[in-house]
Amino acid sequence: MKFGVCYYPEAWPEERWAIDAQMMKAAGLTTVRVGEFAWAKMEPADAQFEWDWLDRVIETLAAAGLQVVLGTPTATPPAWMIHAHPEILPVDRQGKQLKFGSRRHYCHANSVYHTYCARIVTEMAERYGKHPAVVGWQIDNELGCHDTARCYCERSLAAFRAWLHHRYGSLEALNEAWGTVFWSQTYSNWNQIEFPHLTPSDPNPSHVLDFDRFSSDVVVAFQQLQVNLLHQHTHNQFVTHNLMAEFVDVDYHSLAKPLDFVCWDSYPTGYFERVSDKFYWPDETRPALAYDVGDPYVTGFGHDLMRGIKQAPFWIMEHQPGHINWGDYNPGVRPGSIRLWSWHALACGAEAVSFFRWRASRFGQEQYHAGLLKHDASADIGLRELTSMAGEREQMDRVSAIPHNTQVALLFDYTDLWALQIQPHRKDFTYLRLMFSYYRALTQLGIAVDIVSPYADLSSYRLLVAPTLHLVDQTLVERLNGYAEQGATLLIGVRSGFKTSTNIVTDQPLPGLLRSLTSVTVSDWQALPPGSGYQIESSIPGLAGEACIWAEALEPDRLSDGSPAAASLAVYTEPPYAGKSALTISPHGSGTVGMIGWAPNIKQAQSVLMKLAPWLAEAALPHLPEGVIAIRRGPYLVLMNFGIDALSVHVQDKHVELESKGVQVLDFSA
């Protein structure tokens, strides 16, 4: 387990650099990220490069025994470039060109900007690509952040039309795929196609989905430009990018493919204030937690998504060191929180935690953001907490050396998310909320879960949960068919099989192509308004209450002898679905496929999952207090208390007292 820090030497006097480097080393830090916002320092005028200062920074850090991660500075094109080429600036969805004076002020599709980016990356890579102190590269910074993944400039429009031409080949094919016969939207020339925005009513959902796909592909291609150059000019140095767990404008599965590993930026209190509403249903009870620890279920979702993206360990490139500056209230952080977050990241598979930032900034937009050092260079709580963990480092290394052996996966698909975002059909229905219900249900049982693409290697998972499979094609069906036939269990949730890959409704009985897997027909479906629900009845222990938010009536298909092809495990007990199935299970090769007809709450999801996969009951820790996170790494069980009060925990015949923000590691190897 490595600890690192993000450092901005360009903001501090040079005589301070060696002092900082020695302090970093003394604190147990091993890696330092530099350079990702320093383009104007590297290239103060067009083609006038100044590298002496960065040479000295790297040598100073190396002399202290620190390794360097270099950031390509393309998130911050300098003023001279924008003045010379204002067309680089992005255009928002209202048609307004954004201005210089912040960051991420560029269009990913702009070829002029590509030329400048290629030049600065090449210059950096040729100079530092074989430097022994430089261990790796971070490309850009938080690609697409600040709502910049989608640009509406004329260059983007031309690129979008070209992308569509490549995808469909002909206007006839595009018109059919989009269903443009509706509302007389048929195109007879590629130049007739505009952005799907600023329309009097909602634009064509197929048009919107393809624009989402295109915009993501443009970001991926922009990153690939830099990946290719770094691979060409470097040796034995990794290439990565810092993602954002709640950010959904870019398909991270595609973005991550060429990277050696992924990293993400973890700010637990910020996510609690600004992001958690994206994960919880509006009327859902939130866990009672200490105010300065964030929400471990939301933070954990980010960790497990990052691990699942490449099904491998990850880094945290920016780790919260104290209070932040971009939340609603930005609470201070008390002793124990940073240690707690570090153990949580480690338990979930983080190989490195890099704090943002070394020293609090005296100027710019982040003046109120904490660093490991305060503005006056005295130690802040982050540095004190990091230093206090020195005695735990060997134990951290032992735990993190054990590979994850995750047997449960959640399927996560960005195109499904976009399609449901375009047409949710029920206010407050979101892909993330549906996904999070299952995630939280498993996490509260102490069951580790990978969050993976439907096109990942699924062979190691005994249970696969697809909260929804909204857009379906035959390739996906064949993959899932092969998965279940080999003896695994697959659970398919609501709104599945409803649409084709181009976001038009299937012409087959629901769940469309998935009927061959589920052996079930969805005869009726309803979006249920708040306060409404249909009672369900089941012999499954703990499965009771109402089907809320969304309800589908399931009818098992019939075999040739007239018997049902799927068994009913729960039924609706009131009209209009009275007597119809709400949950079914059917054999599929050596495995089983279940289908659930409503969006379950936490307790319902737990009951369903343990019925479909009985082995979960043996692996689960069913009596964990709310706010306690338990994560297994081989023989180790890491227990963490995010709650307000001290709690008693009983696990595997052991009794543990956990103070608030406490961490204990149980070793069951004996």
C-alpha cells in the first residue's frame, strides 16, 4: 500500500521544494504527482518551452527518495493559446461559447487543440519518458468534469455527422435505426442533422443517445491521442487517468481500456453533500453517520466501480486530506476520518492513496481546500493522521497483498444509464438509484461486489445481478446465456429487454430477446407514483411488503407439455396484477436465471439474492450494525465504523467493540 501526494511546486518558492520533499519522505509518502495544471509554466509562449524548473523539481523529489507521477497539462490550455485560437473554447448546450479563466476550457473534438496537445505531450515524454524517478503518467485531469464532455460547437457538429456516417453507412440505415418516421423527422442529407438540443419538445431519444455515445467516444479518442504518444516515447512507465465515480457522461469502460490501471478522486464529505442524492430514492431512509465521514456506501460504490472497471486494483489519485471547498457546507474533518477512509480504500482494492494536496493554496479557486499542510506550511490534520498510521503500515501491506476473490458482480452499462436518463418515464427513476439498491443490500451483508461491464470476463462470478438490461442485442444475450449455462446464477431486474441498441422499443413481447434466458413474458408494466405500491406475497423469509417505484407482471412461458418454464417465487396479491408473478426462477443449462418485477428495497433485495444464491447466507454477515462496513481480504476481515456511536459487532463467534471511526482487522488464518 503506497501513500502519495499531489504537489504544485510552481506555486511555491524554489527554496521551499527541498524542505517539502524531505517532509514528504519523513511522513511516509512515496509518490508525488506534479505538472497537470502547469502548461503556462512549461510553455509560456507558443513553442517556447521552459523545462529547467521541472527538471529541478523532479531531481529534488528524486533526491529525497520520492517517485514522480507526471500529469499532462491539457486540462488547462494557457491564455496565449486561447487568444490566438478562440475556436478551441467549448460551446454549451445553450449555444454560448465558454470563456477562459477556469479550467477544462476546450472542445475535445478540436483538431487545432489536438495539435497543441500532441506537441506538449511529445515534448514532455521525450524529456522524461526514460527518467528513472518518473514512474508514470496521468493524462489530463478528470476528463469531462464541469459538464464539458459534450460540446455544441460547429467543429463538434461536423464530427458528429461524420461519426454517424461511419456508424450507419447510409441515411436509410440511420432513419430506420432512429425511427425518424415519427414526427416526420426523416433525413435526406447528412447536413440536415443537428445537435439534439434547443428543440421545442423533447428530441428523438435515439438521436440523443447517439450524441451521448459520440461525445463519450470523442473524449476517449482525445485520451487515446495522448496514450499513443506516451507509449511511443516512454519506457517502463505506467499510463493512467483520474476518474470520478459519480460521473456518467463518459463510458469509463471504453476510457479505461488502454490504461495500465485506473485511479479515481475520492472526496467522501463532498460526495455525501453533493452526490448522495443521485444514489438514494427520494423517500429512502439514509444511514445515521458521523457528519465528517461521508457515506461509506456511496464511497464504497466508487471504490468497487473502479476495481470492476478493469477487474484489477486501482489507485486513488486524489484523496481528501481535510475539509474541501466545493461542497454545500464543507465540514471540518476530525481525528480518525482520514485513517478510516484510507483503510476503506485499501480494503476495497486501492494499491495507492495520494492526498490532494500537499499544501493549501494561497490563491485561485481552491483557497479554502485543505492540504496536508496549512497555508503557513504547518501540519494540518491530514499530515498528523498520515503520520499516526506509521505503526499500521506493515499490517496494511499484509492485507493489501491478498487478492480480491469477489464472487458477486453487478452489471453496469453506461448506454443503459444514458437511455434511462433520456426517458426515465417516472420522475426520480434513475439507473444509479436502482443499481445502488442492490449494491447497498450486498454491502450491508458484508458481501464484496465487483461493478463490471456486461462485456467483462464474467467467468469467476457465482452470482451476477443485472438491475436492468434496458438496451439488448443478440451479442449480449449470447454472453449471458453462456454465463448461466456454466452453472452460475443470473438475476435480471426491471425494464430489461425493452429496447434495441439504437434506443427504439422492441417489436417482441417483453423482455424481448431476454425471453430465451428468463422463460418469462412481461404481460404488463407500470411506473408507480410516490405512495403507491402493490402488495407481494412469498414464502421466501423476509420477502414482504409492497412492490414500489416500478412493477411488472411476469407470466412464466409454457413448455411443450404445458407446464411452466419458470417457477414463481413471489406473486402480487392485489389488482390489477393479483395472482401474477413478481419474481421467477428458471433452470438454464447448469445454472439458473431469476427475474424480479419491481425495484426492491434493501431488505427485499437481500431476501431475493439469498434465495437465488443460497451460498450467500453462509458468506453473509447478517447482523452488521448500520454504518459498519466489513470487507474480506483472504483470511482478513476489515471492520470499519462510520457511525456516530461506538458499536458492538458479532462476527464468526468473535465479539468486537468498534469506536466511532474505529478500524479493526480480524485474522481468521489460524
